[in-house]
Amino acid sequence: MKTLILTALLGIVSMLSEIFGFRKYLWTILVLGLTGVFCVNLSELTSAYQYFPNMVVFDHYAGVFSGLIILMALVWFFISKDQYDSNEFNQADHYSLIMFALTGTIVLVSFTHLAMLFLGIEILSIPMFILAGSRKHELSSNEASLKYFIMGAFASGILLFGIALLYGATGTFNIHEIALIASNNSGSVSILFYTGIFMVMIGLAFKVSAVPFHFWTPDVYEGSPLVITAFMATIVKTAAFAAFYRLFNTTFAPLIHQWGSTLSVIIIFTILTGNILAVYQTSVKRMLAYSGIAQAGYMLMTILLTTYESQNALILYTSSYALSTLCAFAVLHYVVKIKGSDTFESFSGLGKSHPLLAVIMVISMLSLAGIPPAVGFFAKFYLFSAVLQQGYLALVIVAVLGSLISVYYYFRVIISMYSGESETESIQLTVINKAVLVLIGCLIILLGVTPGLFIDAIKSLT
Amino acid sequence: MQVLSNTVNNYLVLASILFAIGVMGVLVRRNIIIIFMSIELMLNAINLLLVAFSVFHNDASGQVFVFFIMAVAAAEVTVGLAILVMIYRNTGSVDINSLNKLKW
């Protein structure tokens, strides 16, 4: 709860900084504040409190996910600093919108009432609509913003209709009470309940960009400013998955036989479509968008699992995906600064001119593709073995095939970095930027080499 | 369906029809303002449904939810209209076909 309040307060502080003129120190204040929030969050981890009569609960699930999100937000602040230092953007407004979006993510990971699910999604989405269109004079940014807005509002509408039907069938919005009603009459639930589940599933599938509801994702990711795309692809996606998992694994788990097969079909199409379309991209930014769609398919697999392990698998996979993608976007950010374009060709010669950036990119690509020394391999391994134990053989075969395809486009980046001539233009990274990049790179390798540490740490909290 | 009384059934049918009109409007119409109106129609269909169920269950929380939806819908459409103004300044049109920069 303190995490939620403090994050919202930091957003208000960012708005006040414009009035009271301490804009220059805002970045430092926010980074220190987020570090403080992270520590507060750690101290709250072991408890499970209900707040506002059963509206939100801060259990270890919420604690772990909000910790992860705050950590990623801290990394994001370091990556995006130089972007906002140049006068192109209105710094304080952007930072306050980012902080309010973070507030939304924390509501999303901790809701126990369907109203909080809806409010969390909207608190997260509305700032993102604005941020996606923050390059006011660029038509592609405008278009991204409008597409995101229409799709977001449309998906919220479908989600809300589902919630209304669930309310009609059960007479309550509390997810634990709905779960109780579902498990008491799992054989004879009314048709309203089923329709409600499927509409909620469609609404959330829009938010996590699962096929066939993915078509907005590449356009929005490409049109938005790069740092905002990085935020959307990592933090927003993590929160959306946390909400999806909490809703379906706590509330609708007794009825898994009814919705499980639909979700399996969605997963298969998501993995195949995402991976195959990523092969044809010429822009790395767009390739990362399609890779995000494909990875969403893997993360959706955890929702099918009813075992206790699925929670660890989800936490491990989202943190591995988010860290690696954030890393990739950081390097892409610098490459765009050097070359002014985000095609695969603009990466050529990076291995010679900027060895550090190239090594970090290699680590993150290996992790996304699931190659052993990086954490991505272990996350995939843990997830696939858990799915296999539940008997979803076909799903695992498709997932492994998808990973094989993904190696092609991830390695295309690596190959173009270490071939071709290096150019004379270069960029000076500050010591802090270098340190942050090296730190995440080390973290990705370290978690991959000693995954037991991470799993034990999560388990010890429960 | 058998659990619901006839009156609630009528509301359910009406709300579903309104919602379907809204969905069709978003999918078919090309004018951005009409699309916004269709989204509002979807949300109002949901509000109607929630109120009907709230009376049926004799439970106030459905009506409280409606207030949340109204407030959020107002905030959302404010942002949407701001985006629309931004687009109109750049393209001089509110037709969704004028936006075709991003394609796969």
C-alpha cells in the first residue's frame, strides 16, 4: 500500500516541480524516490494486507511484481535521461505521466476487485496514450497515439462488458467470491458467466497483444518515441501479464476446462505469427515489437498451468524478457543517436566502433533467443518443463519451433554488428550509462548461470 | 439464462444490441469523431447493463461501478479529443484514412 501511495506522490511532486521551479533536480529526486519506494516495497514483502475492504491486497505476488516494475522503471530513468535533457521534450509533464502510469501498474498487480482491475488498466493506459503521441509534429507519432487510443478504449469496452456479465451471473465483483461461486457449481455455471470469461479474456488479450488482437502493437511501437516504446514493451507488458495471471489463475481456475482450449489456440497463433512476421522486418524497432508479441505467447503459457510452479515461471520469464528487452532498447536508443535510423544495416560495424554496446546487445539477443549463458534460456527451460508436466505436449512443440525461428532474426542483429565497416561517427556514453548497461548485462548472465538463487529468493518470500 | 427474470432479460438484450451497434461503429466508420461516439455508446450500454443487474441482485456495488466508468470515460475522451485536435492541426482532416504512415 505504501508503494502505491508513494508512487502517486512522486507523480504529484513532478507536477509541482514545474510550478516551484525545481525542474533541474527532478530527475535526481525521482530516482532517489523510486529507490526509496523499492526499499519500502522490500520491507512490505512478507506481509499480506487487504486494503479498502477487499479492493486491493498486497501479498508477496503483488510485492514481487511491484518490486520488479520499480526496478525496471529505475533502469528506464537512467536510459532515457539524455533524451529528456535535450530540450526536445517537456520534461516535468513526461515524468509525471510516467509516474502515474507506474501507479496504474501497481494497482494492476494488486487488485482483488474487478473495479480495481478496470481502474488500474485505465490509470496505466491514459498516460500512455499521451506519451505515445508526445512528438506533436510528427505524423507517425500522432498516428501511433490515435491507434493506441482507439484500440485501448475498444478493448476496455469489451473487458467491461465481460465484467458486467460476470456481475450479472454472480452478483459480486470480488475475485475471491467469484472464484468460490465458480468452484461450487463448476458443472452448471450460467451462460452469462462463460460469455463474461471470454469477453474478459479478449479484452486482456488486446492489452498483452496476443494474436489475433495484436495488429495495433507494431504500429504503435514503431510510431512512438523510442524511450516510450521501451516503457510500453517492458513495464506495461509485465503489469498486464501480472493482471491476466492473477485474474485467470485465482478466479477462473476451476473452469479451466472451458477456457483452456481457447487460450491454447491463442497461444499457438501468437507464437507462430509473432516469430514468422518478425523475420520479415527491416527495422529493429519493429522486429522487437514482433518479438514482444511472440514472447507474449510464451508468457501466456503460464496462465494455463494450475500448479504452484506457474507463478515462479511467470515471474522468472517476465523478468528475463523485460530485462533483455530493456537492454536491447537501450542499445537501439544509442544506435539511433549515432546513425539516425533503426534498420538492421545501421548496426553494422558496431562491434568495432562501440564494443561495449555490441557486447550488451549480444547478451540481450542471446537471452531473448534462449541461448544458455543468459537468463532467457533458463526461463524458457523452466517454463517448458512445467508446461510439459501438465501434459500440453503440442504446445511445447510449437513453442520450441517458435524459438528456433526466433534465433534467425535475433542473430541477424549480432551478425550485422560484427560484419561491415565501422564508421567514424561515435557517441560518448557517460560513466553512469555505461555502469547501468554493464550492470544489467551482468544481471542477465548472473541469473542465467545461477538461476537457483533467483528461484530460491522468490520461494523464500512465500 | 433461466436464473434471470424476464425484465432483466430485456435489459440484457437491449444492452447487447447497443453494444453491438457501438462495436460496428468503431469497426466500420471512418470519421474519428463518429468512432469516439461509438466508443461512448459501448460504455453506455455497459452502464445500462450494470444498473439493471444491480437492481436485480439488490446490490449497490454495480451502481457505484457505473460512476467509476463515467468518470474514467470522461477522462479518456478528453485525451482522445486532444489527440484528435493534434491530428487535425497536422493533417487538416478527421478521416482515419488520412493516417497511413505506419504499415507492415
